Amino acid sequence: MQSPRAFLKQHGIKGWQIIGDVIIVKSNFTCPEADVAAALLSLNPSCTTVLCDFGIHGQFRQPDRRLISGTTTETIHKENGCLYKLDTARIMFSQGNLNERIGMSKLGAGEVVVDMFAGIGYFTIPMAVHAKPRRIYAIELNPAAFHYLCENVRLNGVGDIVQPLQGNCAELTPVCAADRVLMGYVGTTHEYLEYGIRALKDGGILHFHETVPTKLAHTRPRARIEDVARQCGRECEIMGQRTIKKYSPGVEHVVVDTKIG
């Protein structure tokens, strides 16, 4: 009898993502879904659910996923001493951003932080759990993500640090209040740079995320920050840049750290 791993390899299924007890597999296979689910669950006995993934869509980067085995898509994912509750059929969780989440968990001690695109608390939660800022204002527009943001603040016991705010960060981001600003969304993040820069006190740090063609990776994000800082009458010093991951062929997800004066 063919082993589950050999079966998956035969049908071109080389990888999958595990979030909590949920397995997520891309939809590019032609064999019966029930057989794929059975093979994946056999290889991952701690998991209970399998979702078929058809991509990401819309302003909220909402996944298009269908349940092919199991009864619930809600789970609790454990990572770096933190708990993330989410509905994997409705909410993104990128394991490719793990190193950045760990990095953020080491920053912000005693600071006032604004997380402009908080999601379910991807960066807010590890920062609150490990670094213990004085206050994090975690802003999220998507009602589903905001629900889980509040749940994760409660699960991790950081309600004394994190203040969740539901709405548009263009309206809710405070002015001249933050020591550090996180701009962890990708797609149209640059359209909100003005609000991120204006939120910072003199000497504050901006973490700006952008998806950018590889050939522009070391010029466009920096130029955007410098241009908006100039328009806001602020000085800026680029402290560093790193690539989080390949976002798609020829496109990188980068972060630029900048001190704003």
C-alpha cells in the first residue's frame, strides 16, 4: 500500500501550512479532496482539520478557503510563547513572517507604540508579552480580525498594555504620541505614511512594510519615507532594511526602519 507521503508527492503536493491544529493545502491538485485530507491528517496526527486554499483577496487580504475535513476552522496557534486565536477560513496567518514577529517581541520596552494595521495582534501580542511596552494602541479595521485581536489580548493577559481600537488608522492614529510605529500591512501601506510619521515623537522609530519589485527594493521604500517625511516637515534617518520573504516571483516583502526627527 502506498504511504501517505508517497501519495502526496505523486500528486504534486509538496508542502502545506499548519496553524494550530489546522492544515492548509493549496488547491493545485486533481486527486480527490478526501484522499488528500486523509493523507495529510495521517502525517499530522495532532491536527483535526484540513482546508483547501484558493488564494487571498480584497482590502482585508481575506483567504478563500474551503473545509475538506473536520468540523471547525477556528484554532489557537502557539508561537514564541504567545497564543493566537483565529478562524483560519477567514483570517491570514503568515508563517513566513515568524522572524519579524520574534524581532518585534524584543522591541518597545517602556514605550508608547502604535500598531496601525494590527490584524489579530501579529506584532502587538509578542511585543506586549515579551517587551512590555507602557502602552500599545492596536488599530484594526476588519471586524473579524478585530474580534480576534480582542480575544488574543485576553488570552495572553496583556489587557493592561494593549488598547484595541476598531476603525481606520487614518482617523484613529494619534499625533506626536508614539515612540514607535508599526506599519505591518502590505499593498497600500505607503498611502498611510503621513499618519505613521505624524504619530511619532521626535526620535521615534517607524517600521514600514512594503511589497516591492526586487529591482526597486532598495530605492522605492526609502524614497517614499523620505518624501513623506519632507512633506510633514520632519527629518528622517534610515536605520536599516531587511527582506522578510519573497512575496511572489520578482516581488519582495521588505521592512525599512527609520528614525523620525
